[in-house]
Amino acid sequence: MHEGIVKPRALKPGDTIKIIAPSSITSAKLNLPKAVNFLTKSGFKVSLSSVMQRKSATRYFATAGDHVRLTEIEEAFKSDEIDGIMVLRGGSGAIDLLNMIDYQVIRDHPKVFIGYSDITFLQMAFLSKAGLVTFHGPMLIDLAEEDQNVIKYNFDTLMKIVSSQELMTLRNPADVKWSRTIVDGKAQGRLIGGDLSVLSIIANTPFMPKPDGDIVFMEDVDVEPWEVDNMLTSLVIKDFFSKASGIFFGEFPPYDLGEAAASVSRSAFVEDYLDTAIGDVIYDIVTKKMKEMPSFMDFLCCHGKYITTLPLGVRVEMDSKAREITMLESAVE
């Protein structure tokens, strides 16, 4: 990990949030004006990406060309008119930029940077190469959802972390009882991690901090139990977890339940199949293939309905019995 952690300045009402699109483009199905309106009603000015709807002519899903996306990232950090950066969405494409980014620009101009999924590539690279604290939290597409109560919960949780120096204790919403302890205990360390598919690709590269007394979290979407098994086992084989102090897992929901699940609710399907099967895989690997350390699963932190923001690079304490994360330092200056 880069020597010396850099924290961004806290966001405040009246600040300008830049929307960038380093991965996939927007979908016609998404009501992005609704999402932008939510941000403006929350007191922020919004500057939209110029490439949100420009699909690459030669690459699957990735927006615009590499140079255009690279420039957008670096200019967003360098601009004095931009106070915070929120990503449009995940998808694919961010990995192409890792060898191109000027990480000194990121370190010299620290700003709140928010995203998840494919954006884990950038967040872990920013932490490893520039020491920047970033935020695994809601993206613009998540502010276009229909359920206003969920949007408010997700955004309020984000703002409590990025707008103040309060040391938050992060846990699942009170009405959700899904989380489960794997190994009881407490652990302290810097919080690293994100999308499991991404971590399995960049582990043991210069773009991913190798855990050294750190707490690692992982989550993903639209993956089968065997895929989780392969990715987690690959990280074990790479000796990725040997010096970690604790580990916890988010949700692993499907994108689409499909016709076979049309007669049951999303939550029932997740609980009865994916949640149970993937949970069994996680429990088996953690207890049999890793050193014993505090661990738990089903923390609602991104690809599912609820998005509890996690500050990456910040020292935290994890209590696996209570299934909660407590910040030991602020995430912003």
C-alpha cells in the first residue's frame, strides 16, 4: 500500500459533483434525469460526463475510447471547479486504464470518489498507487431506482461518511436480519476490498494492496456458487489472505431471476438458492482453507437493494459477532 494515506475534503451543500463514466454506458431504461434531480434537490450542483452514452466502436460495453475516459478521470481530479466525483455505473472497461493513469495527479488532488462493482479496479489502484481514501457506495444509476425510501437510506448513509468527520458504526438496516457470523471475534485494520471478480483478477499486482493487518471485504453480482468457489480459492492459492486481520462478505444477488423464479419474490429466491448455496461455499472456504480470523457474511453494501457505504483505506474495527464495522478514524478532512 502507498506510504501515507490521503483523505479528500468533505463534501458540503453547494459543492459540485462530477459524474464520470470509466466503465459501461448508461441504459435507456434508466431514468437518469430523476437521479440528477435527486442530487440537485440534495443541495449539490451536478456536472455530467460527456461520454455517458458513447459506446466504444471496438470494445464490448466500454464507453468511448481509453484516452477519452482517462482524460475525464484526470481532469475531474485536477479541476478546481469539481468538489467530488461519482461514477455513473460499473460494468466493464475500468481495467484498461490502470496502466495509463497518472497517479500523482490523484494524490495531489484528493477528492471524494464514489462507486463500486467494476470501479473496484480504480478504487484499489488509487489506494495502492496514490494512497487515496475512496468510497464503496451508491453510483448515479442507484439514485434512479423507484423506491424512494431505499434511495434516501443509501444516500443518507453515504453523506454521513463523506460530509463529516463523525466516526460511524456501519451495520445492516434494522429491519434486515440476514447477516451471519462465520468466526466470532473482533479485528482492526485498514478496510480494503470490493467486487470479488475484480479482486481475483488484480490480486498480487501493483494495483491491489496486499492485506497486511487489513480487513478485507468482498461482494459480487450475478455469479454462481461455483464461480465464487473458484475466485475465493484462487485468492487463497495466491496467499492473499494470509496476513489479513479479518474478512467479511456482502451480498451476491442475481441481475435477473429469470422465468424459473417468476413465481417467487427476489428476496425468497436469494434466500432459498443463491444466498444459501453461496453462503455454504464461503463458510466452507473461510473455515477450512484460510487461517482462523474474525469473519461474517451478508453485509448489505452494494449490488443488492441496500447500499451501505464503506470507506476504503480507513482504519476500522470489525465485530463479527455483532456483524458491524466501526470507523476508527474519519474518512474525510
